[in-house]
Amino acid sequence: MPQSDPTSDRKIRLTFLVHSLEVGGAEVQLTVLACGLDRTEFAPTVISFHDEGALLGELREADIPVVTLGLRGRHDAFGFFLRLVRALRASKPDVVYSYLDFPNAVAAIVKPWLRRSRLVWGIRTSDMKLEDRALSWRIFFALERLLARAADLIICNSWAGKRHLQQSQFHADAITVVGNGIDTERYQPNPATRKRYRAEFGFSDDDIVIGLVARLDPVKDHATFLKAAADLARDVPAARFICIGGGTIEYAHELHGIGNALGLDDRLIWTGARDDVSDLLNALDIATLCSAYGEGFPNAVGEGMAMALPFVTTDVGDAAIVVGDQGTVVPVFAPTALAAAWRRFAKMSPQGRAAAGADARTRIVTCFPRKSMIDKTSALLRRVQSKSANQAVLQEMP
């Protein structure tokens, strides 16, 4: 008589590892996944290396245990690893799912202390042009490549990310792709909210507001955004611009200086970090992404389109796949092309822009809903837990 599986009648214990729970693309997707898992099948826990994070409350409101380790820098390395191993042993994970380079490397290093756990890595970027990045980035990328065999499965959120891993000779039993899932209930247009936020920022009904949601980082190439804004402003008097996202004081000061030098000071608003982005996007007429490299599946593209906004993006990561034929794709480092794409939308009637935005939202609702991401990831985690990750079926490109 065949023996029954002793684990078949209990939930899969899934422990997420993440650097912090501050709002970022990877962190938001982790939160969406953790909160959306079927609790009759999965018992999720989140371990964050740092204590702070705006997403902590959302996870705890969903009754997901969150452990914060209070990482205090390099001098705390030994104590941090001890706290991490203790936290992992306490959660008794069937599967550990780490997000991004540092947590991926750390998860592989501690795996010998978790012999019964399967390890899944989350890769959320593509080519980060490491020659232009700090030494720490190059070290962690090399460490990830060295340790990749420790992962039972690598889940990329983009086809560009998977290609980059293969070209970089990451050796792993299985690499698959699951695109991000967009919360189209949170990200949907609201006329009353639009009126309130446009009043907050002093935008009139006639202004055409073009917005960029991105942290202040060279990867996001705000300089190209600012040059394109100056180009558009010369012949579209109603154009106004808003940059949503925080960063270091030094880099913010540098970018503000570029904007002022281009004569944008009375047309441009810098909001800094905000925790109300889904509401704030209502103030926009056109949304954009102008990243130069490094993107996987850019959340900003899916979220902006879900808000029924016409979208213009640079050709980076899987952005072109996300917009499909319901947006405009321009080359990186091409402010003239970016301004020309904005200009086409700006010269439409409000009704024309609304129709383009409605089509954009329909694409996201149809192709990239959060339920699809949760269902696909859940299926992969089941296979990993049952030790059949190497049979994972690659998802087809939408």
C-alpha cells in the first residue's frame, strides 16, 4: 500500500527575505504576493533585514508575521547572521523566497543551516551596467553568480532579466519568468481625487501634466526627463511636469540644479518620497518612464497605465512588452524622441487622451492582473516544495 505524504495535510511554510520594506518595485510586489497567497495552502512570514519600512503596516494588517533584524552596517555582520539564522529556524520554512541581490546571496550562504528548505531567488532587474555602478554592486553580482547553483529555482520578473542571467552565465537548475502583478483596484482613476491633487499642486484644468514616478537615482535618468521637458515647454505652454520619488539630498540638489538651468523652475514640481502615489497619479495627464538601464518589469509602467494614463517609456527591460500597442516606446538617452512622444499626446483633445488611457488600462487589467502573478507564483512554489522545480514550465510572453 502506498504511503501518504506526511506534509500533504499542512500548509506550505513560506519565508520571504528582503533587504527592507520601504516602498520600491520589488518590495511592493513581495507585499502583493504575500498578502494575496491562499492562506489555506500557504503560511507566509516576511523577514526584513532592516527595521523601517512603509509596507510593514500593510503586511501586519494582513496578519502576516514580520520579523525585522535591525541590520546596522558592516560592523554588525556577525550579529546579523546569527539573528537571521535564528529567525529562519524559528519560521521552519519549507521554502525560502529571497528578493534582490543581497538577500539572494545571504539566503544561499545560510542554506546549509536550513537543509530541509528549498530556496527560490527573485531577480527583479536586467542589465545594471555594473561598470557604471559602485564597487558593492559588482561584488554582489559576482557573488550571486557564484552562488546561483544553491537556488532550486530563480524567478525573474522579466524576459530581459532572464536573458541577462543566461548571458552572464548564471548556472541554476531552473530559471523562469513571472511578470509583475498590478493591483488594478488600488490603481484606478478617480475624478474627485484628481481634482483634489491638482488643486494641491496648483494645476489648472487646462494644464497638461506629465509625470515621472521614480526614485532619484542615475538609473532612472531624470536628466533625460528634464531635457525633454525643456524641449516640450518651448511649444506647449500648458505643459507642466512633476517628479515623484525620493533620493539622497546630494543627488536631489544636482537634479534641481539641472531643472533650474533649463528654465523649468516654474513648471516643475519635485514631490520627494510619497506614500500616496496611487492617489497622486490622478493629477497626471501623461505618465512616463525614462530609465536608461536595469529595469526588469517596471511597476511604474503597469501602475501608470492602470490609472488610465497615456504612457511613454524608454525601451528598457520589458517595458515595451508591458505597453504593447497601447503606449509609446522611445530609445534611451533620447530627450528629443521623448519630447516628441509627449507632444503627440499633448496635442490630442482631452477626449483623445482619455480614450488612449482607457485602452492602456484595459491592457493591464487583461494581461498583468495581480491574481495572475499570484497564481503563477503559487504553482511554482508548490513545485519547488515538492522537489520538482526543474520541471517548471516557462510562462509564455503576453
